[in-house]
Amino acid sequence: MFARLTIGQYLPGTSLMHRLEARTKLIMAFVYIVALLLGRGWSTILLCSAFTLLGFLLARLPVRSVLRGLGPILWLVLITLALNIFLTPGRVVWSLGPLHATEQGLTTGLRAGIRLGLLVIQTTVLTLTTRPLDLTDGIERLGSPLQRIGVPIHELALMSSIALRFVPVLSEEADRILMAQRARGGGLRRGRGILVSAIGLLVPLLLAVFRRAEELALAMEARGYHGAEGRTHYRTSRMGTWDVVASLTLAALLCFSIRTRW
């Protein structure tokens, strides 16, 4: 159930997406999210879908590794779709007691659900093709100008990388706890008992989170970690021709999205 989450995992490869510089992929992801959420109409969604498909093909990733990450968010997509269908005013196409489904709500819900799915796929492709260490260095180098005003960008980059890396780790931990509870006749239940069973899962999961955080802190202290003070880089990556091409392509997508907005 929880182990299907692929956000935060990394699959080694030699594809074009793997060879892009981490800063380029972070900028592309940010511009893509802005363009997807800013644009109006189906034209922007279709164009963003085409860019997502192109990035997936260039990454040469297994289809199963990317699509299985959509499973855990299907309930969120369904809730979003239902809320938009029944709460958006417009021409009523179907009624169920006091609930009225509208044509405008169906259109809005479909757009929101597709946007959410595209965001998850794009984030999954980013993490599957970028090493966690490269992500940390990319965030730190992009935010380096903020260090002049006292922002601890190195610590923030490290926190972001650790949080992203711990998504699959904690999902596996949740699966182990759930299987152990099922072996003892427990586990998640349906109906009124779902709240109690969910609390029974969250409590040991939180304890596991604190335990892993303490182990990580001890490991970092044992290796003499003191933040960005005196830290050097073993490798210094540089942007190449494909990085420039990818950035210009996403800039064109953003311009198209802005044009559809205004």
C-alpha cells in the first residue's frame, strides 16, 4: 500500500534526463508547476501533458515505477473531483437528493485531477533521475545569493533533501507496521473503527520517525558535520548545451501559460 510511493527514490541511468544538471531540473520543475497552475483551459493541460510525456520518454524510466506512484493519491483525486462536481454552481446534469452535479463542476474537477496527477508524475521523474546529493547541491547553489542576507540556505537544502529521501523510507516503515498489526489481527479497519486503527498506525510510525531522526543526527555528529562551515565540493557540475535547451523550452511553456491566463 504505502510502499508504492516512488517520490524520493532514485534509479541510476544514463539517459538525457539523468545527465541534466540538478539546478536545471529544479528550475524546470518550478517553471512547470507555475505554468501548469497558472494556465487556463485544456490547451495548457494538453501541452503540459505533452511535456511530461516527453520528459518521461527522455528519462527512459520503467512505466511501472512512475505510474505506481499515482496509486496512493487516487483518493485525493476522487475527493477533489467530487467536491468540484457538487459544489461548483452551473447547469445541473444530475441530482442525488440535496446534491446537484453541474457541468461546470465536472470540467473543473477533471482539470484539477489531471493537474494533480501531472504534478506527481513530474516530481517522480525529477527524483528518479536525480541523486539526493545532487538535489542538495542544486538547491544550495540556486539559493546561494540568499546567504548574503543571513538565510541558512545550506541547512534548508539539507532539510529538503532529507525530507524527500525519507518519503520512501517512511512508506516502507508504515507498510511493515501495518503488516505486523495485521498478523496480530489488527490493521486498518473500515467504518467507525478506522479512526482508532489509524491512530494505532500513526503512533508507532511517529516513534519510528523520531528513532530514525536520532540515528541520523548521531551519524552526522560522528562524521564531524558542522553545516556549511569549511565545506568543499568534490565535484563541481556545470550547465551544458542540453541544460540551456531544456530551460528555454520550459520558458516557452511558461509564456504560453501566461498568454492563456491573460
